[in-house]
Amino acid sequence: MMAKRKMSLNELSARVDINISNLSILKTGKAKAIRISTLDALCRELDCQPGDLLEYRPSAESK
């Protein structure tokens, strides 16, 4: 979504008030959880739906 909106990690970080390292963890899919308020801010700035940003991946325990 960032590429579609031509927005850099730095710009999005400033707009949603999340530090770059945490935003990078979210972007790379390494985060184990996300706050609803963070998801709301990202969707607002990127003009998208949560499903555009999230992907379900079963954990190792559920396999």
C-alpha cells in the first residue's frame, strides 16, 4: 500500500506517529500483534482497509 500511495517509511512513520523501527517490523511481517489504534491510523493514512494490510499465517503451534 505504501508503494501504491508513493509514500516512504519515513513519511508514514511521521504521519501515524510510530517510530521507524516498529513500522519496519510491521512492514516485514515480523510483528506478532498490532494495536487496533495503530491499524486504524495506518488505514486512515494509506486510505485502505485492514485486509489490505493484514495476512493470516497459521502459527507453528496450530500446524
